[in-house]
Amino acid sequence: LNAISLVPPAPPISSAQRENYRQEGRCVRCGSHDHWVENRQFHPHSPKSRRRQTARRIPASDQGSDDDSDVSEIWKESYKDLLNGN
């Protein structure tokens, strides 16, 4: 397990703010005084695109029969096999 991946990313900051952090001896990524990220070039923040998922309706004709007897029979047979150790 990578502990670094559990830390949320720092919010995007401007180049000017990053330079202020650097001059003040703060972490140039998040502004903390507790640690300091070395002089590094960071890629500009770009939000990840999220794929939108839409629900699809399944027509009633594709959902099986109204009579569940076929399913019941399968479960009955499976239960018998389970009890018999098969």
C-alpha cells in the first residue's frame, strides 16, 4: 500500500503564490511550514475528466419471464446439491 496515494492532492495555486511560498521557506506545493518540496517544476493543475454514466432501461421483454418457476427450480436443485455435499 502506497501511503502517498492516500494524501489528497494539493489545490491548484498560481505561479506567483508558489513563488511566495518558496521565498517564505514553505512547501511550494501546499504552503505548509511542516515540510518543503524541493525546487521542482509542477505541471499546471488540470482536473481529470470524468466520464458520465447514464442508466439504461432494460425493456420488460428482456428481463425474463413473469413466472419465476424456472429460477426456483434451479435454486431447489442447487440447494439439494449443497445439502448432499455435491
